[in-house]
Amino acid sequence: MKRFALKVAYIGSEFYGFQRQPNFKTIEGEIIDTLTDLKLIDNVHDSKFSIAGRTDKGVHSLGNVISFNSEKEPIINQINDFLSEDIRIIAKTSVHFGFKPRYSSNKHYRYFLKNFHDLDLDIDSIRKLAKLFEGVHDFTNFTKRNQRVPIRKIDKIEVNKVDGDDRGYQIYVDVFGESFLWNMIRKMMAVFRDVGRGKLDLDEVVNYFNPSFKANIRASSPKNLILVDVHYKNIKFQYDDYAMERFQRVLKRKMLEYEKSYSSTRNILFSVPEVDKD
């Protein structure tokens, strides 16, 4: 018997979140069913199956981590052959029996703030805001208010502009920290967008770290959020080149399908005749 850790990449658009739920298509549910069918585990309890993070519906990942005990050596591409193409095991390693994926040394999330030409975001203001969020804060206003331990430390936030197309450009916000609360990143990004639009001042945001101040923050869209990676001290994963290549092919194909759909819809829009209002 050994304990293994696997890194999982997935496109979350077609799943009802990561965590398994009865009667819903989830990433964890598909993985557990596949591991069971391949006789790598008998059941979740006996294999001590555990995960690094329960991403929400629509959130994507390039490095979530699962771990389980097994008598058999998991073969990455054998597992991938039985999974949906939107889920890929991309790396593995052996770990000690006490290993629990959720106790990582660092998690890296990336959020894409879309910048349209008719609604320009001030990247300098967003970068100043990023510095404000770094360090230890009370994030009561950025999660459910009954959270038992709302104190979290953000190690670093990087803000970068990436040129896009005729629709505008994107701002990448990379957030690094040991642990995050439910909806924390998405609510942070809602505030980042409002500051970038000039709807919020930095002085106002300072109040959001005061748990006595009740801020009504609506979480931003999950589709722009990626769990990029999860890191552990003294644990090195072995990536599988073929699995990575297969996942990249799926991403490129989906991107091409999206661009074709966007282009055809755009052409229809510009072909609609103007209505004479007289």
C-alpha cells in the first residue's frame, strides 16, 4: 500500500463545481468513479481520498491536488482515457501516509479582469489596491459572515496587462497565499473591478477589513478564475508531457470553437438592418 498525490487540470465550465454532489456532474465525482472503475481505490473512506481545494461551479484549474492510498501504481494516461476530456491528470508523486492536500505551503489563483474599450479600467489604481490587500487581514466581508476563522494572509498579488483583440485587453491578477476562504478571491475581484472603474476609492476599501462594517459585495464571475497551482514543501511532482499536450489540444480546440461562434454572432449583429424610427 502506498499513498499517491495527483495534480488535476480541468475546464470547469460544464461541471457543477469540484466537490461531488448527488445528481450533479462534478469533477471530484468523475475522478472518484474513474479511480474506482480502474480498481485504484475501493471507496473514498478506505482510500483516505482527499483534495486540496473545492473550487466553485465554473472555476478552472491547472493544478488542484488529490491524494489517496492504493495497492496499485496509478498510470496517468490510463486514468485520463476514462475521464472527460475537460479533466486531465497532469502529474503525480508518492507521498507519506499522513499527507493531506489541503495543507499546502502556497496556493496560486489567477483572475482575468476584462477591459473593454468603452469601460477602461485604471490599472494603476488596481495595482495600488493590490498592495493594500497584501499581508494579514480580516476577510469577514469577503466570505460568509459566520466563518469561524476569517483571518488570512495574502503573500503577494501581481497585476499585469495582457494585450487582447478588438474587444479590448485583459488584466491578470495573480494572488498567492497559504489558504483562502469560500468566495474570497471572487469577492476581492469585484472590489478590484470597482476600484478600476473609479466606483470605489482606496480609503473606502480599508473599511472592508473591519468586520463591524458590513459590505455587500457580490462575488464576480467564476468563469474568469483559475486555480493555477498548489505548492508543498519538500514535495516534487513529476509532470506527464503527453497528458499536458492532450489538455493543451483540448483548450486550443475549444478556443477555436469559441472564436468561430463569436465571429459568426458578430457578423449577424452587424448585418441586422437599422430600424427606421420615423
